[in-house]
Amino acid sequence: MPTSAERATILIAEAPGTPAVLDVAEVPRPTPGPGEVLVEVRAVAVTPRDVRLRAGRPRPGDGDPRICFPWTPGTDLAGVVRRAGPGVTALAPGDRVAGIVAGACASHVVASERSLAAIPGELADDEVAATIGPAAIAWQALELAGDLPRRRVLVTHATTAIGRALVQLAADRHARVVAVAGDDGIDELAALGAEETIDTRLVPYAAVAIQSDVVVTEVDEPGPLHEHHPMHQALAATDRRGLLLSLASPPPEDASRKQVRAPRIPEPGREALQAAILLLREGIVRPTLDPGPTVDDPRDAHAYVEHRGDRRGTIVIRPPRAPTDR
């Protein structure tokens, strides 16, 4: 029987459902293999993707839709390396790290060293966990866009965590940023660098006639395109021969009809994670913590995000503690 020192604690859902399906379980503490490290998790973000997967409603942009239960939520984490497997060269026990790792809502996880980036001492765990994913995705997207000075970049869903990171990074690269959203957070986007904001509560998205060199959208909604589908509207806002970047690419025939390049934003790798840390450290992308109430229970956090999304920032929780930490 493993001792408590060899145990870990995880958040687990045995089947899809409401936040009530989440429970805490003890499991053997994982052992890092070649090229892997054992990370003690100190902070983990609760994202809209987590909520959709827990509910059994994945979208095309959520990665592999064949999610298997039992399932542990969480991807965006900050923590400390506790053990290094054979062949690890970039990280050592005691290093603070952040990354995007499946099943991150646990006291300990094993991760490839390539899926982690070192955290400098001045950055707080909760700020990094909240921002590492959005900042890495934004960096990955705008790397595809190339040179941006004076080019018009339209960001849809601009008040989400990813949207805010995109607005800030595009503005830092001297793009002419147009931010589109339909909630109260739109009032904050000018301060983040948006040259123009469009409130879709006042102006229907379908009526937005701005043609942009680059359109970046979080659109990952399923179903065929139609006039009011967000992807159709994003395509309509993209200039002919422009670039449409999304977590889920539009059908090729719809993009080619307008001669629009529409690559899917790839999963962030280590280079993107390291870039995200640098963006945080230099203040180019500000931390995106939700300013609302502190949420300690993971079920409450899931219910909060299910209701509000991440349009006020990201909820960060402490993962379940290991038996020896209690």
C-alpha cells in the first residue's frame, strides 16, 4: 500500500454533468519518465473550456472531442518542480514553472519539460496561472500574422481572457486594433490599446462593415455556417486576401471564396509559453484575474464560470492538497 508521501490528490468527474459531479480523490503520486518532471501545482485556472468539457459539451476548438471519463479538469497551471526524470536538462527541483498541462487540477502532475516555462521570482502564481494560456495563444496567433504596424486587426470576443491578451499584444505591435464585444467589459478595452471599440449590443455584428487586414476570433461554435454564425461574421469582416485566425478554422470553401487565408491557431508550445512569461514580465500583457469574489470550492468556481464566462478575467483556484500537506 503506498504511503501518504507517495499519494496525490486530484479533482475528478466520474461522468459529465453539473459542477456537482466534481469530487476529490486520492491516487498514487505520478512518477516522471524520461524528459518529464513532477510538478507540485500551486494555482490552476478554471476556464470556459473546462466547464464545457465537464458538462460533456466540447466545441471544435477544445481539442480532441473524445474526452474520456473519469476526467480531471484544468490545463493552465503554476507550480514548483519537485522531481526531474531522466534526460531533463532545462528544469530542476525547486524551479517555479507554468504551463498548459491536461489534468492540472491536482496536487501533483507529471508534465513534459517542453510543456513548461520557468517563472521569474517577481510574478505571482495566481497571475501566471490566469494568464499563461491566453497570452500564449495570443502570441501564437499574432506570430502567424507577421508584421502588424498600421495594419487593421479586428479582435472578436475581445473581453474574454484570450481577447484581452490579443488586444494588448496587437497594440504593442503597433496595429490599429478594433475590439468587438457585447458586454460591459468593452469599456475597458480602450485602456488596453484598442483604437476603436464596437459594442454589439448597440450595433449588430452583422452590420459591422469594417474590413480588416487580420481578424482574430475565438469562434469555435459547432454547426454549419449561416448568416448569423460568428464564424460567418468574422469572415465577412476580413478583407479580401486578408487573414482570419481562429481556434477552429472555417470550412475551406468559405475562406477560399473570399481568397482569405484561414489557418487554425495551433496549440501553444514551449516557445509560446516562454514568450507569454516574457509578455507578463514586461507588462505587455496584464494579468487577467477575475476581480469578483474569492472562490475556494472548485464546484463553486465551475458554477461561477459557467454563469459568467471569463469576460471579467480568469478564476484561479488552489488545487486539492496532497495528504501530507493537510
